[in-house]
Amino acid sequence: MSEPEVIKFMGIAKNIKKCLLDKDMKISDLASLLDTDVKALSVKLSRDSLNYKSIENIANALDCDIRLVDKKTNTVY
């Protein structure tokens, strides 16, 4: 079984890091919630290279939603 394709979600790592700050959490706290290696998570965030499933898992761990927003109308989907 092959690895899922990594799709660049522009700036998603920046949003995740901001969420961590807002929740007074560190990357190590998130890694613990995800039961993953801190270094591996840190590298993924620094490269902004997360697949959708990883983003979904992170959002769930942070008790957040993933939203699609229309750039012209700001409509949230």
C-alpha cells in the first residue's frame, strides 16, 4: 500500500502553529495527542508538507474544524 499523496495546503502549518499558541500548547503536546514522534511532526510542520489525513487528525486533536472558504465571497463551506 502506497503513502497518500502529499498536497500542499498553503500556510496550513502556520495556522496549526497559531492554534497551538492560542491553546498554550507546544508541538510536543500535539505530538503526544497524536501518538507520533515530535521530530517527525516538527519536520512536517516546518516543511508545510501534510496530507489531508494528517491535517484531519491534527484538527481533531486540537478540537478544531477544517473549513473551505471562498476567497471572493468569504463564504465558509
